[in-house]
Amino acid sequence: MGKRALERVLNGETVNPPPIWLMRQAGRYLPEYRAVRETAGGFLNLCYNPDFATEVTLQPIRRYGFDAAILFSDILVIPDALKRNVRFEAGEGPRLDPIDADGVMALEKSYDAGRLDPVIAAVKRIRHELPAETTLLGFCGAPFTVATYMIAGRGTSDQAPARLFAYRHRREFLALLDYLADLSADYLIRQLEAGANAVQIFDSWAGVLSEEDFADFAAAPVKRIVDKVRSARPEAKIIAFAKGAGSNLFSYRQKTGADAIGLDWTVPLAMARELQKDGPVQGNLDPLSVVAGGHAMKSRALAILEALADGPLIFNLGHGITPEADPEHVAALVRLVRGEE
């Protein structure tokens, strides 16, 4: 078979209609996902059970025929392998044991690579069961975003605990980012060796950083990941998504070496066109427009297609789909992007 549509875009081709997948496409908006989640019990049970992880990864492919499936897992499996006592509490999101400067310097002794073996087993199974024409995406969290959870012990609105830690303990903070980058690169290499066709690095909290800190805390660690992955897998295709990065995106591709950059919904389409001149872009429909559906969703999606379909584009949301989204709205979006309605 020829190259899959999404992988052709990652090689710099313009494909019409553009390939489409959605961040968090396997998730709580789907009744079949909720049924498996109820059976699995805790969220980490879903992530670490290859049967459950394979099933929920395949669900949106069966329902919508997306051009890519993304491994069902979580960015916090790396700190979980570092024995940070990761747990998910109903209605409160993830919780971890917060780490201090001394704890950072002692981390190396605590890593348990075997904790991630079930995830790699799921990658192998998913690739085997996916349609041949569907790309399988692996992923990891970017070091900065993962570090924010490790330092605060939870998600926060502005990541002030991590930023303050970086001011007070810069050496230890940079050491933490480097260590997370190295572990994340090894994790992505394992995913690629197990059958992932490309990978995405999620930096969900990059938007809280100043220009200088973005270069040091967001771009540099992602470049470290990219370089290490490419040293082992020179052909690896990598998407980097730095949510809220704004004008920092103008140099993000060059500073990281990523093949494609993800755009959140706040990126103006004129700016997206400029970024697309340097290579593939991915995005960037507002997830709330999918909740609204109808004209609101259609008009925004068509604007993206009109602005970006003449260059290498992977159609996606500007962040993850929300639990409130109607599955029928997603079906309509797929038809729209593919020119079927």
C-alpha cells in the first residue's frame, strides 16, 4: 500500500481532503467509552490493561473512520513509573506526591521502566488490529507540562508552583526537564518500535511561559526528545503541540525539529498560514464549536479548510474534545472535512 494520508502530510505533502483525527477522540463523549471505563474501574486500569486500552483506542476508528488512532494512555504514566504515587480522584483530576528540589536530584533511583510494559503491549495490539490505512500515533507529555504536575502534585490554573520552583531552584528544574526528556524519548522510541507510525508531544501548559522561559523550558526539552528519538529512529515523524504558545510558535518548529506543529484554537488563521509555509500544521477548531454543532461548527471548520487546505494540513481540534460533545456532531464534522456534505 502507499503512504497513509496523515503520514504523507507529515512528509510535507498537501492532501485533499486533509486527514482528520481529534485529540481525546477516545473519551467520555462516547457511550461505548463510558461503558468500558465503568468495567475497568480506575482510570489507570484503563491505561495499563492492554485489552481495555486497545478497545477504547479502536472505538472512534470504528465509529468515524478517522485517519489516525492515538494510543489511549495518559501523560502521567512517566511520573507514575517514577513512583510519584499518581492517582485519579473522581471530579478532582490527577493527584501526585509533590516533589521538591532534593527529590528531583534523587529521582534517578526510583524509575521503573517495567511499569510501562503494558502500554507498549497495547501499542503492538492496536497496530495489529487497526485498518492498514489508519495511522497509529503514539505520544508523551512534554517535560514542562509533566513537571508542572510533579511539582504541584496536581493541575493548577496558572502553573505558579512550577514557575516559582524554576525561579528558586533553576538548576534542579532544568535537571528535572532533562531527565523527563530522556525518559520520554526512550518511551517514544519503544512506542515506535512496537508499531506506532508517528508520535505527538503534548505541551498543554506551554502558554504560561515568558519568551525566555519558553525557549529554555518548552522548546529546548522538546528538542532534546526529538534529537534522541531521531538518533534511534531517523525516519521518525513527530508532531509537537504547545498549547497557548502564541508568537513563540514562529520559531517552535525550528527550535525543536518537529515535523509538524499543533495549533490551538486561539491561533489566527493568517498566522497559521505563515506557519504552514515552513511545514505541516495541525488544528485548530475550537472544541466548544463541536459542542455547539450546526452552523457554528460548520462555519469555523470551513474557514480552517479555506485558509489551510492548500498546504500540508492535519485537521484537528485546537485541544481535546470535551465530554459534552454530541457524537453526531463529530460525525457531521468528519463528513464536512471529507467533502461529503
